[in-house]
Amino acid sequence: MKKQVLISGASFAGLTLAYWLNKFDYEVTVVELGKDLRTGGSPIDVRGAALDIAREMGIYDQIKANEFVHTDEIVDAEGKTLVHFAINTLPEYLGDIEIHRGDLVEIIYNVIPKNEVNIMFSNSITALVQQDDHVKVSFEKGDDKIYDLVFGADGTHSMVRKLVFGPEDDFKKFLGVYFAFAAADHIQTGRPKSTGIVYRELGKQAVIFQFKAAANAILVFRAPQLNWDYRDRDRPKQILKDYFGGNEHWKLPEILDAMLAADDLYFDEACQIKMPSWTKGRVGLIGDAAYAPSFFTGMGTSLAMQGASMLAKELHHNQDHQTAFVKYNNGFKPFVESVQARVNDSLKIQLPETEEELQASFAAWKNDQ
């Protein structure tokens, strides 16, 4: 009889794990809070071993065909170009693939056989009770069910982690940064499509990513720990007004207006998740739920795919989940920690705190051209 597994979260980590566990003859169910796949967001990177995993899954050619090739500019307060470069051609990025977030989610989703994997949208886990031989799961909608294993792939604010491992604050390392993004299709930049425009001042960064027929605006800023709840839809808009209101530089007034008017504004704190173990009993965590590196590293997606693949393969190659979980923790943690350690250098470049650091951040790109 096939082992029954439940995966919470239908993004890169959850879908990758669902693909592999189904391939390894598990009975897989995925539960996703959203009513559909979350396809919004800005371009993301697929790097290193994650590209090898894509080849194993038979989706590399699709990812490559949807590569987001673009030019980038850093501008001053008046919109004058300070630096012009093509990030895809820089030596440190050669071999990596940048792709729109929605394209990659759909590519992975479409390779999963829907007649074999049950995906439940608009639902979520509300309780988990572990026994020696199973996990009893309660859902927001529907009856309780029994599974052999449960996996949390439900992001930085993971409910599975909260229910099984403890409060988020026990594992979160706040980076002193907040960010927001929203659609900005109407903002005219005077640049061709497929151009990323960056404006940077001390402790703040604004970006407009233009891609396909759409554009996203992003605001990033340094701040102390603020009083807010990630489920609150109104407080983030007031925070953005506090930090960017009255700033007339570049496109900041238009970006702020777009965010204040957005029904789907995404706002969050930049943080990392650091845990002594990603498994407990019959429950495991993957992706941002286990080891969010923060978007400053550019490695969140790649870690999600790599971790999910490693966990699935360890479960396939070992007779019991306990052994597989130990190998997953011990085998992947050194790489995760090396990725998370990169964040400070990236923060210094993207959100400089002194005039010297600001000028150095411009020079870093000029030297790469």
C-alpha cells in the first residue's frame, strides 16, 4: 500500500516535492491556501544544482525558453542613467536563468500528473496531531485525515512550522529591512520593455521591473522592527506613507500612489529562517518554511527546488523516514548556511547606509561592465 503524504504549499518547494514523491510511488496530496497558483511577483533566479534538477524533471528546456533576458539601469533622483548593464551577461551570473515567477510555477505545476496527485486549493491545515505511526490533520474545510508524513512548504510564515515546531519568532532572523511590491503597468519609465530600472538612496531602494506586457514596482527600505501583522492589509500602506511620503525623487510619488491604491499589495519583512532541525517526528519542512535565505541572496527558489529534491530522494533510498530525515538535515544544512551567510554583502550593495557605500554600490556595477 502506498504511503500517504500531505504537502502544505503549492509553490516551488511544495510542487517540486510533489513531483518527486509521486514519481517514487507515494500517494501525494497538496493543500494550498490560495484559490489558485500564485503567479504574481517579480522575476526570480534558477541557479546551479537547481538547473540540474530541472533537467532531471524534464523541464529545463521550458525554463530556458521562458528566460527573462533584460537590460538594467541604475538612475539618479532625476532619472538620469548612472550605470547601464545586462545582468544576464555578467560573469557571476553566466549559466543562471532568470524567469518570471509565474512562468516557473506553472512549468513545475504542469509536469505533475493531476490524475495521480490531489491538489486542494482554498484550504489550509489548522491542526496536526502526531502518533507513532501516523499524523492526524485537521483542515479549515473538510474532515480530518490521516497521513504517514506531512511536509510544510508554506513559506516564511509557515503554519506547519508554527503548529509543530513553535512560534515564528523562535526561528526568524529579522534583517532590518521591509519590502513591498505591486503592479505598475501605468508608470512610464521612458525605457524599452524588458528593462529593470533601479533608484537607490541611503537605506532605500526603488525598482521598476518591466517584463512581457506588465511591470512591477518594488520598494525596499531599512527600518527597525515595526509593529505590524503580515495578515493586516491596511497597516503596510501607512508604513509606506511614513517612509516614502513627500519623497519626490525619481518615480517614488507614482510608485507610492500605485501601492496605496493596490488591492493586492504584497508587503513583508526581509528575514531568514534558521532552525536546528527541519524535521520532527513525521513532519518535515522545506523551502522558505525551513531555511528562507531572503530575496537578497537570489537563492530562495534554487534552495527550495534543491531541498525538496534531496528530501524526496532520501525518502526513496532509505527504508525509514527517520534515517531519511537525518540525512536531509545533515546533508543540506552546510550549503544552506553558506547561502544565508551571503546576505550581509548583498545588503550593503542594495541598501547602503553611508555615502561611501552608496558610491561603491554604483562602482561595483561599473566594474563588471
